[in-house]
Amino acid sequence: MILKELNNTELENINGGGATLWLVLGGIGLLIVGILDGYRNPTKCNNG
């Protein structure tokens, strides 16, 4: 694979990365829901 150095115009025309934002926001949302669920319904771990 040959790497090409891009100039400023080519760098400004790159599209993409929008899905990453939604994945991060979704992950943060799931983390908050999990914390709230654990706080409201605390259960002990099964050891064994």
C-alpha cells in the first residue's frame, strides 16, 4: 500500500466518522442505564 500525503483541500473533503459518534453516545447511555438499574435492583453475585 502506498501512502499519499493529502493537501488541505483534500483533507477538508474527507467524509465519515458519523457512526462513531452514535456508538459512543449509545455506549454512554447504556452505561448510565446499567448503573441506574444496579442501583434500583441490587442483587448479590452467585459465588460458586
